[in-house]
Amino acid sequence: MPRVNDVLQHLDGDQKQAQKRLCDLLSIPSVSTDPTYSANLRKAAHWIADQLVEMGMNGVVHETAGHPVVMGQSDDIPDAPTVLYYGHYDVQPPDPIDAWTTPPFEPTIRNNAVYARGASDDKGQVCCILEAMRAWQQVHGKLPINVKIIIEGEEEIGSANLPAFIQEHKNELAADVVVISDTTMWDDSTVAITYGLRGLLYFDLKLHGPSRDLHSGMYGGILANPASLITRVLGKLLDDNNHITIAGFYDDVLALTDDERSRWVQLGFDQVQYLGDVGVNTPFGEAGFETLERKWVRPSCDVNGLYGGYMGQGAKTVIPSFAGAKVSFRLAANQDPQKIADQFHAWINSHDVGGCRWEITEHGRANPVIVPIDSPHLAAASCAIEKASGKPPVLVREGATIPIVTDFKSILGIDSLLVGFGLVDDCIHSPNEKFNLDCFRLGCRSHAVMLQQFA
Amino acid sequence: MPRVNDVLQHLDGDQKQAQKRLCDLLSIPSVSTDPTYSANLRKAAHWIADQLVEMGMNGVVHETAGHPVVMGQSDDIPDAPTVLYYGHYDVQPPDPIDAWTTPPFEPTIRNNAVYARGASDDKGQVCCILEAMRAWQQVHGKLPINVKIIIEGEEEIGSANLPAFIQEHKNELAADVVVISDTTMWDDSTVAITYGLRGLLYFDLKLHGPSRDLHSGMYGGILANPASLITRVLGKLLDDNNHITIAGFYDDVLALTDDERSRWVQLGFDQVQYLGDVGVNTPFGEAGFETLERKWVRPSCDVNGLYGGYMGQGAKTVIPSFAGAKVSFRLAANQDPQKIADQFHAWINSHDVGGCRWEITEHGRANPVIVPIDSPHLAAASCAIEKASGKPPVLVREGATIPIVTDFKSILGIDSLLVGFGLVDDCIHSPNEKFNLDCFRLGCRSHAVMLQQFA
């Protein structure tokens, strides 16, 4: 097994240069959702490809129907395992700009962190991977395993073009495991390996009533008001125990295992602080479950938005011609989005809406994910993280969704290993996003040791 | 009794000039809600005062904390009855401007109607009164009764300054009855006298939850989502029979009398057409009542607007920090807005909202109104309308609200007589508002004969 200590030493000595490279990437405003930034997305893609070439890999920018995908591959080492690394170079919009202490695309180091849009999500984490590879290359002239890398530019807008791209490049992307670095640590000294993600199903529901907005004096009480009726229907989505009332909804939900339950107790999750940080004093959710189980294991249903009728200041006595809601489900392991979608449509249509008409649009779905926790890759990663951080990682699940994990499984037939170095307070998607320099260093070191351990 | 036939003949001969005067008033953009129009409100007030002076009355523009009030009074005729006329010179905003066939403040005559903002609501109806008085003055040199007139400039924004003004000018405004011309005819050949109005109670309800918008993956299912909970609470406002569920809500509601019921059958109300005109095929409302009873006699409750969370195109997986709704009640005769407001607050607070916090703002209330249908003034008006239109008027109620009626009753101690000449399809508050020239003529004639009949 090639020696990793020299690599770690090199990384430590090279930190200032590594930070400079990260800041170079962060200064490219690669906001994927806004077409006016397109040239910057291409620029970011080429910046990454150039890095790959510089460290002796073939880095190629592939055009897609949307923003480009960067792919890279190291020189072939026969009989060595192959690991595919995934990340994304696109970022969320920086709005509201005024709330930033320093400009979002002028990376600034203060408080031992680099502040910029994308610092933690996901450019900083992508750079951890690149720096680890660069260090191996510089110290040993080669990587210890076969490395493939795919960095996309549409993660923040739903990765619409990626599944087809993976399908098309199925052979080039063949690997033993995918490593994804786009999650957070458990706390600022403990790395987390995420082995479970909830799925997602998101709808826009619009209820159409009269042909135009009406005066509530002339029409109040004599016809179906879509704003009133949408509250009546959606108000029944959860019962008073916060159980979702859709028939069959929980049929496929897997129970928490005793093993998981006892492991989670060790985590010492502090719900008072977790909720208190967002101004919430009262835990609230499905009766019979604790907060961590509600968040990681149980499905949930949220109204994400409401609109319709008069939404301004003061009063307007209108019966609106339509009202709408955004409604989404977080799906538990083993729930099938298609089955839930069918059940939800049936549920919606089971209510009397007095002749009003539903317009239902689906805006995205993702399968829930559970990856095996007894795989050799996970064992190798754990070992590597303990060496790099001085502390074994914890195994966690996440309530959110990384849809591409399912695509890697279904198209390439491989599991993902989710190891991230962000912190919960990194303000991803918010103003003043940051990436702690200690996390950056730990990420670089951890990936360097993982490369060795995978070998 | 002074002869009215000469007056009617004069009115007919003077129609073109009367239309011209109406168009003069309509060309003043007196939009009360928008401060940039203030000078035009004053201009409209002075235009009316000038008309009053021109016809031998003292017309005075009184300043208020808001837009001015015009008052006028005819020369005193001892022992003659005194009638107070009320109307408003302010208009709704013309938006959306692009939807107008001709500009809203360039009155245009086509299809036997004058098109302009305020044509029917209420400048056209105010001009009917002014023209009737002018004709009496020109033919007989005086009015047959004591006339007082009050035309305000804040009706479209809630008449906030009018009650205090009436209180302050209580003695000058003393009269036997108020005549209000701001309602519609039953159909295009049948005048309606409105003897009942529903009351109003309007709230903005805002439910506050977490201190900021949250990611629904990280927080979905573990804390109270204000958008979900506001639907749960508001969804219970009406039960499946569309009865309002607030405890005690119906306690004071008066039942329809047999007399009213049998009179209303005669009206031949066509609910299929009334609902069909606004694209509604299914009558919907409180179980056990017909459409007309629901509209005129029964209280109602409507959600007038919903807002909060993500309201744009597509998807954002957010748990919003707040969600809100506009909720209003139309109150039945004998219901007390204060009592209902108290009941509603208690009802709202009876629901578990998982630690979220309500912010409840009241945006207006009005008492329901029933005026006696056996008064001599109503008899005189009926007689006059039959003479002017060739057809006796029908007695109707209205589902909407004219708050000032209650103030006239409580401050001046007098009932209102609601006789209007608009048509249901006049598009008041909408683009392409109009006032039919036949209605204008009928309004002038009816008011002329009413002046005689009140004598």
C-alpha cells in the first residue's frame, strides 16, 4: 500500500496554494438557474478540466442540452479498484445580495473560513477531492487507484440532463463505487457518512373556480370558493396526530431497526438546540416518534407555498377564480414515488370541491436511498476518516434528497458513499455562505487517505 | 303637489346636455386610493359644488383628514319634508388599463352607454340626482321639498373619515330619510329598492413559525409548518354541510319571514343564469338553503386570499417562516360584528398550532342593515318609480355592504332608502365600466318624480 503520510505532509504544506485555487473557482459566478450566467458556467467547467489535466488526468468538458459536464479519468492501473467521484460546480443565486458582508463572488477569508457563494455547496468540497488527487500525483507521480470524476453544472436546478448523460457514458463511468462530497459533518470535529436519504415528490396544486374574481358580497355563500376549498382539502392531509391521511401511504415504510436506534442514541442529538437555532421551541410532528426518527426515517408532508386571491396589504373582498399550493412529500426508505403520486391523486380527487377543477403539476420526484453500511468501501472510508481526523466517523441518515444517487444505482448499478465536510451553519443557499478552512483541510486529508484505503 | 310632467319633459329635452355634464365629471380621474390623484379628487368635489351652486343651492367643499366632502342644501321650505341625498365622487383604480377598449377617463358613448371609470359607480348615479334637481329648479324655480346632499370622496377606500364628519355636522344633516343611489336594478327594466344589506368583518391572519425559511428536507416533519397549519385551521371554518363551525355564530341570525319568502318567489331569480354568467355550474353553499336565501339572508365566510412560502413557478422545497390568509364574513341581519369578532378570535385560538403564533389584523367591519319596508318614504319612492318607469319596483336585499347606512342610522337616527339604476353587467370595479343611457334617463326621471312624491 503506497505511503499516505508524505501525501498528508504535502497537503499541509500546500494549504495556502490550495486555498488560492479554491478562491479562483469561487470567483467564477456559476449560477445555474439564470441564463445570463451561462458563459460563467462554461468557464467554471473549463477551470476544473484544466485542473484535471494539470494533475495528469484527462479532463474533458462535455456539452449537454444544458450546462456542460466535466469528466476526468486517471491513467489505468490494472487490477486496482475504480472509484467515481461526483460533485457540482454550479451554485445557487446569491440573492439577496445586500445581505452579504463581502461580495458573493469575491471570496474573502475571515474567521478561519472562506466566504463566497458555493464555498461549502459544492465548490469547496469538489476542491477537497481535487487537492487530494493533486497531492498524490505530486508526491507519488500517480494515484493509488483508478479514479473517474464527473462534475456537473445543473445540480442546483434539478440535474435534468444528467441521467441521460450517465446513460450515454455508461461504459466510461463504470466503477465500483461513487463517492459524493456534498453533505455535512455531524459536528465540527466529527465527520459523518450518510447512508440514507429521503425521497421527494413535489406538486403544484391549483384549484380553479369561477371564470373571474368575484365580489364576495354578491357571491359569498352561493358558490364554491377555491381559496376556501383548497384549505379544506389540504387541511385534511394530516390528522391531529400528524399522520398523513392518504390511504396506503405508510404501507411500504420500513421501521427503524434496533441496531440503528441504539447507534443513534450514541449520537447525542440535541433537539432543543437543533430546533432552537431556527426559533422553534416546540417539537411537532408525527405522534409516536422522536425528532431524529421523524427527520431521517419517517415520511413527511409539507405545504411549501400558498397563493391566490388578494395577497397585498389591507383588504379586498374577492372570491378568487383560483387558489394554489405547493405541496411536497419527503419519502421514507422503500416508498415508491410513483405509487405515492397515484395515491395522492386519488386522495385529492376523493374530496368534494363543489364543481371546482384541479390542475395538478408535478415538479420533481426522487427515490429514497439506503446504502449498505457493511460495504468494504464504507469500511475503507471510515478507516481513512479516523486516520485523517483522529476520530471515527458517525453513520447518519439525512432528511433531504440527492436524486442523482438513485440514477447512479439504477444506471451504473453502483452504490454511493456520501462523505461531506460542510457544517450545518455554512449558510448554503443563504447569504454569507462559508466553508471553514479546518473543514477544507480535513476534507483534503480525508480524501487523500480514502484514496489509499480504497486501494 | 307641484306638477312633475313639465319636469320630466324638460329632462327628456335636456338629455344631451345632461350626458355632456356627466362626461365632464367622468373625465376627472378621482381615484381615491392613490395619493397621486389627490388634486383630481378636490377637482371633482369642486365640480359638484359648482353644479349645486349653479342650480341655486349652496354647495360647499369641506376639507377632512382625507379627501373632501361636498355638502349642499336647498332654500328652506317650511313644513316640507327634508331628504338627505348621499353619493360618492371617488372611483376605483382603472387597472388593468390595457383591458379598456377606450381610456377610462375619456368617457365614450357607444352601444347606448357611456364607458368610463365611475360611470355606474357612482358618478352616473350622482348625476341622476343632480339632473333631477336641476330640472325642478329650471322648470319651477325651486325644489318641491327641502333637499340636503352629501357627496363623499372616500367610499371606495372605506369612508374612514365620514362617520366623524357626519357626527360633526349632525345638525346641518338632520333629515327625515337618506336616499342612496349606489345599487343596481333587478333587471334592465325593473328598478329595485334594496331594504337589506349584509354586514362585513374582514381579517388578515398571519401564522408565524420558524425564525427563517427552512429546507424541507432538513426540517420536514419535525416542526410546525405555518403553511400546513393555516390550511388545517382554516379548513375547519366550514363543515361538510358548509355550516360555519364557530361556536355561537348563528345565534342571532334572523330567519327569512314567510312574507319575504313568498315575495322572493315572485322575483323569478334565475340561479342557473346568475351562476352561469361567472362560469359556475354547481350551486354550492349552506345545506338547507336556496341560492337567493344564501346570498341575502344567510351569513357567509370566505377565504379571500392566501399567501406565504414559495409562490412562484416551479418548485422550492421550503418550510416558510410564516403563511397568511385573508378571511372575511358577510354578516346576516341582527348579527353583531363585535360579537362575531370575539367568537372568531376564540375559535382561532382554540386550535393547536404547534407553538406557532397568530398575528390577526382586522381590516374593516360593517353592521348588517334592514330598513322598514312599510315606511311612507318607501311607498313614495315606489309610486315615483312606477310613474317614471311604467313598472313598480321590486323589493330586494343585497349580499354586499354599504357601511355608511349604519352610520346614518346611528348618528342621525334615520333610515336609508336604497334606489339604484346600475345594471349587474356594468363592470363596476372592472375594466370597461359603463352606465347605460336608458338607465341614466330612468334615474333622472325617477329621482325627479321621487322629489315630488316625497312632498
